[in-house]
Amino acid sequence: MKKPDLLRDNELIYGRLLAIDEPHLIQRYNKALAAFGLEPTKLASFQIDRTGFSPEIAEECGDYDYLDPNEVNRRFIILTPSQIDLPVVHTAFSNTSQLMFEFMSKNQRAIDALTIKDVIYGEIEDSIPKVNDIEDLLSINQVEFKVLSAEDVLGKAAELAKLVDRLKQEPDAWRDNAMLQRMVDLAKVCGDIRENALVPDQVIFRHNAYWTSHFGGLYVFVDPDMTTVISDPAAPGFRRSRPWQVSYLSINDADKVFRFLAATGRLDLPRASWIEASGYLEHRAEMVVRALIRDAEPNRNLTDVDKVWLQTWIHGHADLIAQDGNFPFLNAAKREIAQFGHLKIEDVPPRQRFLVVRAKPDHPDAWLTNQLISDFVPQDFVSRYVFNKPGFYKDYDGFSDAWRSDVVDVLKTTYLKDKAAFRARLYGLTD
């Protein structure tokens, strides 16, 4: 679905992509599209992300899943090694970005050499062609990058390597003029394969914790002795697939989800050591109040309102604030942490616990955990944008025009000003 221009104009969607406008690169991209059975683009320029996905081409062909058929076995197109520094802006699996990064990192020399002459394309191949139930997702333990190139430089390099071996091992092979001529022809395409690493070294990677858009959104967390699925219980296969090694939690059960995250060491519980310096509770409180204003006065434009105005609104709507309960709770939590150094989390109602925690920054699943936390605090559209873009865009589609303007303004003046500093201060994350 095409997103409003307000997000694009402020680089809040499809930002930091790479412009492709050189004819030879467009020609190479079209060769990859043809190999996938897709129509070539007629665009004179377009942008791509790390996987080669282009929002402009998606709009041109009317299919945002043109590189993601069935939302599994994701396709990729690599025109340049610099794609490794780009975001991934459209995917059914949250770990697609990480898998692409690992593939491009581990095979940097081959990608550098191949993209001088050719386009690399292929599939991140799972063990299944289509996802019908949770068991299909759980059966994906690893993925394999099936790598091709339009001019078959990869295949030709492999053929040349075999002929070089034959020349070394067979005493009379140098008399075979046809073979020698073939080696010369192949070398014109591949160069000296002893110097150029043209064949990727590593193509198989682990498929660890992730979120997927399947079944309305589903989380998979992997621990040494247990895999945990968190989703809507209506998802096909919920509590039926491998119950002896898979734990199933309803995403509607805040208590059980919180206890799982805390017990597995994925949470920073509310302690003065990080709460006071980060401004985390103050940020949450402002988000809570802004959401209440949005619900009470959906067409009010909050652009440029200051903290004094917000304080006045709070005093003028004391009944509404008390009825919601989150703002008084955050103030009480702040006082308790200042006095005792921590908050007794077991005394807090389950849903409100998510207001005062963040993912443990050094845990490998920190980003995924912050995404899950944001599902329980939808009022905090900043956290939704940082960690849960699919959720943010879905929320945004339901906002009034006035509220959309305010959301964009807040994101521009807070997060976009210095993303790394913002993530470090609020969430303790370093890139």
C-alpha cells in the first residue's frame, strides 16, 4: 500500500535508500527481474534497499511483494557492495536485514569482484515453499543463499576453476587446444580466479529469533532448551506443534509475556542506575499524555506545543488522566525509584509493567524484545517507529491528518536529529 507523502518527504519511510540511475545498473537490475520472471522496469531512476527492493518498482508493477512471493524464500538483487550499509524497508521477517548483512559481510571479496561486471541475484531459501501454520515457521532452522549472476560469471568461474585443476593434474591437458581456448574465453569474463574470489565462501546461516508478519504478527524466541512462540492464539498450529520443545504464549496475556522476558534475562527492570539518566519515564509520560489528547481531541494540531501547554492540559483534564491511570502511575514509579533505587515490579499491574522496562541492551535479542515491548505500549509512537515499523505504519494509517503532522514533527525533532544518540540515551543501545 502506498504510504502518505508526509512520511516520504521527511524520510520516515523509504529513507536512506540508494538511487540507481546509471543505465548499465538499470540494465543489470532488469536482467535480475527477467530471471525472476518479472517485467523489466521502464523507470529512468529508482531507489533500492539492502536486498535490492525498490518502492518505485513496487508501485510500477503494483506488487510490494515482487521480491517476496508467498512472504517466504525472499529474493535479493545486489548491484553494488555498498548495499550492505542500507536499511531493509520491506520484509515479512524481521531478521532478513541481519541475514543479508551476514551474507554480504562473509562474502565481501566475492561480491566486490562480481559486481564490477555483473548483477548478483537469488533467493534466501528456507526449507519450505509456503507458510500454512506455525510448524512451517518452526521448521526453518537455517537458510541458504542461492546465488546466481546474470552473465553467469559464477558458473563460468566454477568451470574455469575445474579446467585449471585439470591442467595441473593431467600431464597432456596442455595439448588440448580447445580446452585452452575455452580457458582464455572464460578468463576474459572472470579475470584471474586465483586473485579474484568470485565464488561466495559462506551461503548457509542460522535462522534465530525473529518477528514475522504471518498470522497477524508472530514472535519466535530461541533459548538453549526451549523455543517460545508469542502470537494470537488463533494462529494455525498454536499450542499444537511440538509442545515438548515449544512454549506458546498468547500476545494478549501481558503477565505471561512479561514473566517470560524477565525470566530469560531479556529485560532491564526499572532501576535508578539507568532510569534516572535516560529520561525514559519522562518520555513515556509525554507519549501517554499525547495519546490521551489525540483520543479526546483528534483534530487538534499539537505541532509546536511546549511542556507548559501540556502541563496546563493535564491539570484541565484531571478526571481523564486519573481514569486512564498511566500518567499517575509513571509519576509514582519515578518517586519510588528516586527513593528506593528500584520499583517493585510484582506490585505493578501486568500491562503497566511494559511502561517502565526496556530490553537489556547487551542481549542479542534486544531489538526484537523492544519491538515486542512496543506492542504493549502503542501510545509510544516513537518506540514503535524505532523498533516496530510495521506496527507504526499500521497505526499511522488510522491517524487523523492533524495527528499525523504532530507524529512526524515529534519524530523529526527527537529521533531523526541524532538516531544513534537517541537510541543510546533512551534504550542503552550502541550500534
